[in-house]
Amino acid sequence: MARFVRLTAALGFLLEISSSAAACPFCDSSIAEQVRAGIFNSDFGYHLGVALAPFPILIVAARPANCTSASGKCTGP
């Protein structure tokens, strides 16, 4: 186990310092700035809310499926 941890740490270090693990070469380009401006514009909050809105609804809808006891309390898996 210790050998695996050392090997993983060494591999991670090598990947960190290698040139192939460097950041995207296009991140400083004008196209990347246009993409960031398009994503993080004034409508970002609205789009984030629309993207996250289904999750509470699905959680509420799935909750009764886990509550099968007669008392209505959830017993869990």
C-alpha cells in the first residue's frame, strides 16, 4: 500500500511539472476571452438557476419512494 501511495505521488509530481500537463494554450487567446464573456455575462445567474431548478423538484419527487414504512418515516437503504 505504501508503495502504491509513493508511486501515485511520484506520478502526480511528474505530471504536474511536465509540459504536457500545462494549462490550455488557448486560455489567453481572444476566443477564450469571448467564451468567458459569453458564459459569465449578466444572464449567468438566470442560466445557473434554470440549470439547477430541476434538482430540488426531483429530490422532492423521489423522497416518497424511500419512505415505505407505515409510520411515514424514512428508513433508508
